[in-house]
Amino acid sequence: MAAAAVASGKASLRPQNVGILAMEAYFPQNCLQQTALEEADGCKGKYTIGLGQESLGYFDDREDVASILLTALARLMENYGIEPQQIGRLEVGTETLIDKSKSVKTTLLAHLFGPNADVEGVTSTNACYGGTAALLNSVAWVESSAWDGRYAVVVCGDIAVYAPGPARPTGGGGAVAMLIGADAPLALSGPRCTHAAEVYDFYKPKGDTEYATVDGKLSQEAYLTAVDRCYAGLQAKRAAAVGGAPCTLDAFGFACMHSPYAKLVQKGFARMLLADVIAQPTRDEWAADADAQKVAAVPPAHSVNDRDTETVLRKLSATRYDAMCLPAGGISTRVGNCYTAAVYMNLLALVSSRAAELVDKEPDVLCFSYGSGAVATAFVIKARKPSGTNALSGASGLPPVPFTIERIAQTADVFARLASRTERTTADFAAAMDLRATRYGQASYSPTGPIAELFPGTYYLVSVDAEHRRSYSRTPK
């Protein structure tokens, strides 16, 4: 249904198959190979094999969270011909705060929405979970009686930086913008399950630094515990919805999981298979596997930190992991952790690498989103062929073009853009991190990061005045 059709009133029918109509992404021009970091740190294989990462993207002081979200949103609106007045809700998800009160959403409106100020939504913040909170809020709005027929937009992204030390290679950054509406090619489907708990695994109590306070061991435990709880809850809800038939990983074609680094995704996915083994211990695949039966006999909460259990489960789940998770990892392994955007970078990577299969088979995609502190949700996205009535009309005089999975992949063109990045040295990276640390919280300054190193069409920070007010500009497209 075109947005204009019901802009002045309520639709006669409730919108169906609400979800993601279009996606765009932004990641930095500068990148660093993890092998270079390993050489500098004297730990060959620790970041590439141990973390499963290939490279990371990084920002200097020329870009902040508002500028990267502006760039992602501008790409979405321009590449799909979306007019500002066609958007009725703008939700932001980020934990990279440049103000403790003012939502980044207002900066996006100021630069891209012209006179359209009738736009609901603000910023959702809970570590890496804010993007999912923004998505669920936006979908709920389209499905609600308050919906006025316009599209919703979700923009999520972060700049992940760490102090020098073992956590620094898990940094990165980027942003994703998503158009939300009915008859979506990536529709939210069926029940979901959320797990929330009081955990001090990763948090930012210090106002004078970008760096988080991190308990690495607890962070992994909290992530894996959330996987256990969310997947078990999702299994139970999906089974109840179909009369009790068991739900296993076989019900899903692919999985997109929150990805601080690839090895943690592998561990989390293995925990999901543990739930399947516990639910179906006599299944031929593992009925005669003594190790599988042994780990299944232990309550999941007792094995979260057990390395022997992890080894068994990773071996048992390896084939499924390669088929279900690797197709979604092609961006995150190369740009690093995008915090609130991580799950959606992975979804975009999946669409970009498996568009034909998603269209032909219309699989359910299992998604797991985690934010430290902690809040997590397991939910399902249904890949589907839209009816075509979702075509945006009246935008810049362009003919209506349906939103499809193929269009998302072709328009984003993420792998070509990744290949066009500029590789930098560890000295360049360290200098950029030092510059960001020096500038954090300052007023009355102009960034010194070179504008010439930005991609065409990139928004950037021009200055911060004496009252901490920020101004932005954009490189030529």
C-alpha cells in the first residue's frame, strides 16, 4: 500500500507482513587488516583465528555518530527516492552518545527532512540492543491504530572504540538505515522471545571517555546465557503456535546473530544446537554420539563456561554454522563490531550474498540481538516475494518500483564498496584512536581528520562551538 493512500486517515485493512522494505549501510573508508594488528601486538592468529575477524573499519575525529547516521539515512532516501513527507516515524538506535539529553534523531531531521516536523520517534539506548528496540517500535507503529499510512525509518549505528589492550581489535563501526512498511520482502514473522537481566558486563559510567568498562568473561557468559534463554523461549512459543510440534534449527534457512566478533557468534549458534539436542536426544544425527549425550545431560546454565562442552557443540554444529551463519558474516568480519547495527549489517550481508536463494525458497531467518546490561531478543524475519503493492509512488517523479530482496542487494552493493576501502597502517589506526580520545567532550574545536579520505557523499563534522553545538557538511557525491 502506497503511503500516500492513507496519509490523511486510517487504512481500511490492517497492514500485513510488516517489516523491512529497503536497507542501506555506511562504513568508514579507512580500514586495518587484523593481521597487521597481530604483527604489531606480537600475537599471530589471535585476532584472525581466535576472534574470527579479517579487518576492522575505524573513524578519526572527522566523523561522529550523527554524521555516520546521516550518511546511511541519506543513502537510503536518495537511492530509493523517498521524500521526507512520506516518513511518519524515525527511530534511532545507538549507544554512541554525543549528548546525554538530545536525541540524534533531531539532527537527522534538520539535515534531511526539510519542513516535515511531524515525525514520531526518538533514540533507543541499551548498549547494542537499541537498533532492535527501534525496529520493534517501528513495526509496532505500522501495525497499530495510530499508524497514519506513512513509512517508518530505523537508523542504527555506532563507533566502537576501546582503550589500548586486548579489546581494541574488537572495535569497528558503521550504520544501517531501514525503511519499514507493509508487504515487506523481509517481514517480521511469528512469536519472539526476550531475555532481560541485571548484568554489569559492558557499561559506560564514565562521562569523560568513549571507552566502556568491560568484564570480558562476564560479557561472554551473559551473551551465551541470553542465547540459551531466548532460543528456548522462541522454541516453546513457536511450538505452541503449531500445536506442540518441536521447533529446531531445521525450521530456519539462515541465522543472523549479534556479532561482537565472529567466534562469539559461532559459540552462540552452538548453544542453540545444544537446545535441539536436549529437545530431541534420540535423533539419529546424535543419538549414538556419546559426547553429545553427555553435554545434553547437563543443565544449560551449568555449561555456559565449560570449554569441553563448547568444543563438542562447535564440532556438532559446524556444518550448520557454515550453511546458516557464514553467509551473514561477510560485512561484520571486515568492518568489526557495529554495536546496534551489527545484526542488521549481518542481515544485509545475507541479502547481498544469498538474494536468489532468499527469493526462491522464502526461508525463515532466525535473528538474535543482544545488548549488554542486558537485554536480548530472538525473533524471526520471513524472506518473501512481495505482492508489488508496496511500490513507493510519487517520489521525485520516479515511476513506482516494488521493494524486493533483489533490489536491496543491488542497491546497497556492499561487497564492491568494501573492496574500495583504503587499507591503513597500525600507526594510522593508533593515531586516529588517540585523536578521538583527545577530542572527546571538547568544545570550541574543528576536527583535523582529512576530508579527502572520506567516501563521496559522506556527512562529516565541521566544528563544535563553545556551547558544544555541532555543525556538519557533506562531501560531493
